[in-house]
Amino acid sequence: MNIIGIRWTAQDDTSFKVGMSGWQDGRTVTVPLAPGMHVSWRISGPRLCVGYRGVDGTMHPCPEGRRALLSSPQCGPCMASDISSPCAKCDGSRCSAQPARRASCIQREHVLYVAVFGHGLVKVGVSSSRRVRTRWAEQGADYAAVLATYDSGMAARRVEARLGRSPGLSTRVTTKYKASHLHPLPPDRAMQTVAALRPLLRAHGLTLPDLLEDMSQHYGLRQLGPHVSCELLRVDRDHRSIDVVGEVVGVKGPILVIRRGALLYGLSVPSVAGLHLIEDTRIIPETQTQLTDF
């Protein structure tokens, strides 16, 4: 299987299923990940392009099976064809997305949200209304809440861009920070951290909800004590093989947390996207759902 990334799927009961998705025989498959399962993988190069998201909202394999760029899990042509690429850099001032993607953004309801990570890092972000909880899980947010709803993605992005420049708020959270802060703040302290931003939010016409949703319950890491971190497995630029062996503790956003003896390790799955995963019998076919928005 050639790795695409971690896939979070919301269930009807508000829980999530999580697995590692990839390409196998021209179709997407998923390796389910659950606390307690044992993994024994070898991940090796060369690093191939993961493909692109098409106008139908699903992933398509790289037509030529090219190698990925050094700075991206995609090759140049697939990056140019991916309908989601321009959206990652959007600040709401202008839209450079393909017409179908632009129409989707304009016609679909989006939300501005606030999320708390680790020991109190607060992030603002934008998502489509229907995927916002999945987006929180994909990022590994510990607590989150919707601040406002907008008729289009560009309108929400403009507010996000203004807020993101304010002291005490961020629009990015690094993988290293997430790995260093696996255990969440207590709920009351998380709320206090966000409540301190009320004057700033009020100045932008925003109201903070009375409650934050506790997303940390979905990651399988609550049994870990405060101040617990994991060491990120290093993947060299030459993409020589890396062995991932141990017991799955949980998954926090894009990070797979594994226990090997008394030590905790973290695999940042985006860092191995495009590489080949060998030795696991629990690979099952995956039915793609449309992900035309974030």
C-alpha cells in the first residue's frame, strides 16, 4: 500500500473511525487503527505521488505514477490538478480555485471556529459546516467551538485572516507541538483560556459559546498523564526504510501514537505520505465519500 494519510470518518453517534488510507491496486484502502492493536510495518521509498483530489471530490491516483516533489507528497501536475490546493492558502481576498471549486465555496455554508491544543494554544480556522467536527479531529484539536456561520468560504476566510494576526491566536499548529502535548488541559482551564479572548472576539463582532466540545475523548490518549509527550519517528530525506513496531495507543489528528516497551513514539503520517507500507493483513477496501470541502 502506498500511503495517502490519516482518514477520520464521523459516525452517526458523534464518534469517529480512524485509519491510515492509501493506494493498493489502483483503489483506496484503509488500515483501521484502534487502541491496543499491534502493528509491525516497514515503510520505505521511493516516495511516489499520492495523486490529486478531482472535481468530483474524491482522490484520484497519479496518472503517470510519478515521484513526489521534495517539498510535497504530490508531483507537479497532480498538485496543479488538485482542486483543494488553492484553498489551503486562501485569505478571502481573491479566489484562484477552479470554477467548480469556487462555486462550491460560494454556495456552501462555512463556519469560523476556535480550537484549543495542548497546554493552551488557541487556533482559529474555517471549515464547511457539515465537516467541521471532522476537521477538528483531522487536526487533533482537544477542544473546539463554532464562533460564527457564513454564507461562503471566502467571507469566513477574511475574518479568519484578520483574527489570525491578533496576539494570543494562531492559524497554524505544528506537528511537533501536538506531539509534545498529548494530554489536554482540563475542560475548565481550556474554557478559561478561550474566555480570555472574549474582548478581542467581541471587537470582531463574534460571540464565544458557553461550552467547548471535548474532542480529546476521540484520540485514545486520556489514560496518559499530564505533560506526556511522544518522540516523533524521524524520516530521512532519502526515504530509506523505517520500521514501525509496537502497540497503538491512539491517534491525535495526523499523529499515530505507538508504545514500544516503556517508550512512546509518534508517527507523523503526512511525513510518510507517498511511501510504501508493507506487512499488515488488516487492510480493507474503503468506499470513498465526497470531500469537496474542508
